[in-house]
Amino acid sequence: MTEPAPPTGWLTRNVKVLCGVSFLQDAASELLYPILPIFLTTVLGAPPAVVGAIEGLAEGAASLTKLAAGRLADRFPRKPLIAAGYGLAALGKLLIALATAWPVVLLARVTDRLGKGLRSAPRDALLVDGVPKSQRGRVFGLHRAADTAGAVVGPLIGLSLYAALDHHLRPLLWIAVIPAVLSVLLTRAVADPARPRPKPAPAPGARHSAPYRSLPARYWRVTALLTLFALANFPDSLLLLRAHQVGLSTVEVFAAYALYNLAYAAASYPAGALSDRLPRRAVYAVGLVFFAIGYLGLAHAHQAWQIFTVLALYGGFNACTDGVGKAWISGIVPDQAQGTAQGVYQGLTGAGVLGAGLWAGLAWGDDGHLPLLVSGTVGAALALALLAYRPGGSDRSPAPTGEARP
């Protein structure tokens, strides 16, 4: 089978619309994110272990949902899944605004992440629909840049309103609901091209989309490796808790988090475009170097300027791994299995974050020094392994037929 002729450009209508949707949703999410650990520990009285457990369990719920949503995205229209996913995220933010005890926040975060799990694989499959594999790094890079631009705007809005509202946290929780609802409304502009419908009476044992076992062996090797790393990548809420424990005020935590997201947003598209020209494995390894710098730096930082510097450098981690990882996976599998492949990859790595959040929260102690050291060391070791590894094939330019190279 030959691959369809590539479109005139990679910047499709769906790329533009979904960038806007993600911008609004992330503005809402990241307005909340830097204050959530503080809200949990100082307003609701939750211990640090609960902060890690909430984020870990929320990511675990997202992981399980992604496994199912990826398969659904290859069999059914993707637009309703995307809209429902963003709707659940908006509902989760409403529940946080209503919370008076930390179990309600747990319910809210699980609801929010269930929405993320439902929308992520269908959205990522739709993002690359009709885009040649050689340009998908740009697509995911631009999408991550737009998404993270919202993560810059959100904390800055929160920072200004926190001062204007006499340092009260709860009004910010209600304000975050507004862009979340707007993102749901914008999903109506998503175009979901018609795909061939499965035959009414398929042969016995036939599948409507590629089953898990048909995914290439190389896909499973890459997914296993990135899932292993996810076990060391605990939720960023614990990093912000570390910044607060070092002595940063709530205003400074907002500002530091906005700086981190600014670095992340600025580097996402260049990193994605670079991964279209260089092996994506190498770009991902560079991201792990930034991960190690971030975690080891936070373990040893004790002054505000050090926290700001380390978090700015840490922004390079997600810029070089989030969109690049999705493009890496996208280039390995055939087009008809994009939803399944993204769902399994994102589900398994999300489950790794669940484990990381649980063990890091339990081992946090008074300042989180030990888990930061352990994870930073693991990240550095894996970066060296990826840079030293010389695979038999290239992960830079995918095979033109859409099938993975051996």
C-alpha cells in the first residue's frame, strides 16, 4: 500500500484549532497547578504524601483511560471523544473550586485526568491526520508550544489576581473554570474527516483497527524504555512543593512556574522541528539531560535565584521529550494504528508517573532531597544510554509506506 500524497503544508486546520483548544485548557490547568500543592497543604491540611498520591492516582486514571481511548479513536469518530475529554477536564476544575476537603480534590483531579486520558490519543491522532511522517515533529512541537503558552499565561493571570484579590486562593479556583469551558466550546471547530467504515459482516477474527499485537516490535521497545523512565518522573506538583519548602512565597512559586513554562513553550517547536532532521532518540536524550539538571539542581538549591534558574533549565526537559516522544511513536506505526499506538504509549507512561508519584510522595520526608537525587541520577544514566546507543535503523525519517522499519 502506498502512502497518500502529502498535503501542501503541515499546518492544517485541525493543528490550528487544537492548538487553540489546548492553549485555553492549559491556561486553566496551569492557573491552578502552582497553587494546588499550597492549597492542599496549607488550606486543606493535607500532608506532602497526599499531594504525591493525588497526582499519581490522577495520572493513573488517565493512563487507564488512554488505553481504551486510543483503540476507540481508531474505530469511531474522534471529535466526540475530544469534546467529552475537555468537558470532563472543565468539570474537574469546577469540583476543585467547590472543594472543602482533600478527598474532593482527589475526585476532581481524577475527573480532570480522566478527561485528559479520553482526549489525548484521539486528539494526537487527529493532529497528524494527512500530515507526512517527516513533518510530524513540527506538528507536535507547535502543539506543545501552544499548550505550554497557556501554561505561561495561566500562572501569570494567577499571579496578578492573587495580588489583586488580597492573597486569597479560592477565587482563583473559580476563575480557572472560565478558560476551561471556552476550550470545550472551541472543540466544535474541529474537523473530523470521514474514514472508511468497517464492513457490516467482517470475517471471523477480523479487527476494525490494528490490534495491539500487530504493533511493530520496535514500537514496544521504545514504549518500554520510555515507560521505565516514567517511573522516575514524578508529578511537577512535588517540584513546586519543594520550591515552597525551600522558602519561596506563593507569588514566587507562581513566577518560577511561569518561567519554567516560558522556557518549555519557547523550546518546544524548535525541538520538534529538530527531531524531523535528527534522530528523535538523540533529541529525547538531550531532554533527559535537562531533566537530570532540574531534579539534581532542585535537590541542592536553597535560594530563590537557584530555584528560578533550575526551573528555567528544567523547561528544556519537556520541550525535548513531550512532543518529540509522540512524534517518535507516530513515526514507528502505520497510520491506521495511530490512536491505538498513542493510547498505549501514553497510558503506560502515565502509569509510570502514577508509580513515581506514589513512591516519591512516600519518600519525600521534610524536603524531598532523596527522591530528587534518585530520579535525577536515573535520568542522567538513561540520557547517556540513549546517546551511546546505535540502533541498526534510523529513527529520523520513517519508511515511506507508513510501516515501521525493522
